[in-house]
Amino acid sequence: MKILLLGSGELGKEFVIAAQRIGQTVIAVDSYENAPAMQVAHDFEVINMLDGDALDKIVAKHQPDFIVPEIEAIRTERFYDYEKQGITVVPSAKAANFTMNRKAIRDLASKELGLKTAEYRYATTAEELRKGVLEVGIPCVVKPLMSSSGKGQSTIKTKADIEKAWEYAVAGSRGDVVEVIVEAFVKFNSEITLLTVTQNNNPTLFCAPIGHRQERGDYQESWQPALISDRDLYEAQDMAEKVTEALGGAGIFGVEFFLADDGVYFSELSPRPHDTGMVTLAGTQNFNEFELHLRAILSLPIFEITLEKAGASAVILASEQSTNPTFTGIEKIAALPKTDFRIFGKPSSRPYRRMGVALVNNSLGTPIEEIVEKAKKAAALVEVKY
């Protein structure tokens, strides 16, 4: 099969590697040359994916069997036309359109499906944001409707933060949508990602829940399995199945939840492998999230997803802006037991850009805190040079 991958970051790179291993052809697309997934794909294209005409041209040129989005900044409304042409959009044109915009997915979850979410408002101006903040209350969280990796996300703690939050959200927004969502702050005890695999001819499956810690809206460490009660896990699985069924299609969804004293809150959803799911590269499951995504897309039956080990991931971040960054300390991390790492091969760096990840596993039953700490220490051994 021929797969057109829209977005070629580190998640896309691992997806391409999984596809290569079972003989698929992948064309990687992004807005800059030498993006990570391009380095392992059969072919690549460099375009602005918000340019609908440019997107149409490469679809017509390559005639893919599948279109697999990996980022948000895509002219996703074109996907409906591609489906009419007989191309499979992953997971579906509806899923890609709804989940690339926080407004559509939040309204689907809250208003149509009745899932428990934080109280929220939308704003297209700083004044509308101020009104929304007063309605949902302080503290609250502001996010662009279209963004990734926490860009443009901030917490408002006083009224003086509102103007700054608006400017930061607009600056961090992807695409041409200048609108934000303001959410009431949920007093949660922890956050989880529930990787949910929908299949064309087989039941929906769930990975063991993944816990994670964030800074600046971007994950820093993730671990599997996350500590969760049976009741909360059942509630999260029920919510995840409802929302993925409403969106349609086959593939992996990263469904995020807050776990609070009063139950489970739906937070966000990504129709593709999730950054916190990189912990599955540590060998925690019988298939990692990228292999699961590919198999579901190709309608290869997935009989079960089994948790084999406990594991953790910790990100390796850049601290400066540069081109052609290099790395030291790789031999130190390679010498550690039950430890692995990935260097993503990004051609440039900037402060807080994710450049790699450390991966640690251990037997089930090992205190997860110990594994997370080992992953953090391992990541700290690798230094980005500029």
C-alpha cells in the first residue's frame, strides 16, 4: 500500500519505520526538508499543508491508498473530497477535521455525547477571553483551538494574566484559526492517556493507561501502567469508546483524561499516535503504538494488546536555537541496564524543543516511581550541543 504521511516529526518517523518493516510505501510530507520521518521514508514532499491547492497537487501526484495526518496544521476540509475519490483518510475525514480543532471535538464530547468535561468558553478577541475567564472562574487554562505540544497554552491565575494569555495563545496557534478555548481548572489528582485502537472488522481495544507529567503544556515524562482505580478505568474506556465510535474509522487515538475526586473528565483527543505513548517504545506492550496504528489502518486483525513490562519515557530537550545540533553522552545512556533511547534527527533546535527520548523498562510490579526516576536520570546524561 502507498501511504501519504502529512507531518513528519518523531511520531511520524516511528510510524514510517513500522510501515517499512511490513513492506509498505510511505511518502513523508512536511513544511521543511530533512524532517525526521523524511529520513526513513521512500519519498518526501515539502509544502505548506494549509495550502489546499498544494495539498491537492501532491495527492494527485502520488495517488495514495491512505492519507495519515500526523499534525494539526493541515487543510483538513479537503479530506472529505479525498474520501470521495476512494482514498482512506486515517482514521476518517470526520475524525481528522474534528480533532484538529479543539472546538469541534469539545462540542462533540460535551454537547452531543454528554461526556464530563471542564466548563469552557470560546474567544476570538482579548475582550471575549476576559468575559470567558470571568464566567468559568480563576484559575483557568487557555489554549489555542489549533496547536500542538502545548504551544500557546497557559494558566490564568489573576486578571492581570488575561492579556498576556491571549497574546501567547495567538502566537502559539497553528493554522489560520484565531480563536481560543478557556477551560475551568479541574482539581485533578492525575492525568492519563488512554490509547484506544479502533478496528474495521474487530472490537475496539485499549492499551494499559499511561500517566504523564507536563510543563509548558508539553509532556516531560510518561509511564505505563498508570495508577487508576477499576471504576475510573471503566469510565474512561466507556468515554473513549463513545467518542472514537462517533468519529469513525480505524487507527489509534490518544484520548486524554483528568482523574479527580469526583470522577473522570474528558480532556482532549488525538487521532494518531500520542507523544506520551512513546513509552510503548520501551517494550511495555506486545505492539508499540505505531505498530498498532499501522495494523489497524491496514485492517490487519489485532487479537489483543498485552502489557508485558512496566516502563517510562523522559524527553531530551534543547535549550538553544541552532542548526545541525549534535549530541554527547550517548555512550553513557547506552551503558545503562534496561534502558534505551531515541535521537529524533531534527535538523534544528530551539529552546524546549524535543530532540530525543530516554526509555526504561522493568518487570511488572516494580514501583513506577523508580522507573520514572531512572528515565529522567538517563535523559539528563544526553546533552545537546550547538
